[in-house]
Amino acid sequence: MQISYPKLIFAALVCLYFLSIAYHPLGGSFLDLVDLPIHETGHLLFRPFGEFMMIAGGSLFQIIVPAVFVGYFIWNEKYYSAAIVLFWVGQSILNVFVYANDAVVMQIVLLGGMTGSEGSFHDWNYMLTETGLINSTRTVANVIRLLGTLTIIAAGIGAVYYSIYPQDETDL
């Protein structure tokens, strides 16, 4: 067993940070500023698949992008790196939770201004209304939050494991 103490310390610190986000997702994260342009790009990329998919595409794409990086690292057998990037996937899912959780009250500030203002649009209010789940907003949002939290826990377990049992000395 060759423990990489720098990796283990980094994994522990990153794990604590992202668990704090899971505990209080409404507090936000520095990655929210990265997620936003990716989210908006998702609307454009999913536009050819119809209105619903264009709107859902924002939330989907902001999860897909970091997941692609995780896949890249797994493909290249850089499991520690994959675990570290998996934290971003979990955080992004929690960012989607915040948006979904706001579907009924519509209080978060969006790019077009406050949701209730003229000309702004709330993706999750639309999607949950269209699917008939608007009265189940809390349940849907809580499932999303659970998935984000479990992803962060899995990332933490993976990051700690691969710092203790490295698969490749050049990882990260």
C-alpha cells in the first residue's frame, strides 16, 4: 500500500467542502459560475429536439459536461482524477436541485431578472407543469438533492480510496 498523503489530504478537504454544499445547497458554490454558461449552452444544443428538450437541456447539459470529464479520466484509468471531478457532477446536480426546488415559489434571480418579472422564464416551473409534476415539486427536488448528495459521497469514497490504493502513479 502506497498512500499518497498529498492526495489524501486534498481528497479530505475537497470532500468536506462538497459535503458542506450538500448540507446547505442553497448557499451556492464557486462552481455555480461555471455551471451557468454550461447550462445556457445546453439550451442551445438541445434546441433541435423540441421545446421541452431545449428547456430541459440546460439542466441536463450542466450535468453531462462534468460527467464527460469523469468518463475521460476513467477511460484513461485515472481513477483518482475521475473521483475528484465526480465532486463537480454532484455539485452540479445540487445546483439543479436549487433550481427545481424553486419551481413553485420562483424566487431565485435568473438571467432575465426575477422570475416573476416580465420577460423571464423558469425552466423547472415549465418542465414540472408540462409533466404534471408541479404539485410534486418538493419530491422531485428532494430526489435530485439525494442524487447529488450520493454522487458527492461516492466521489469522496473514490478519492480517498484511490489516494490510499493508487492505480497509477501519474494519476492527477
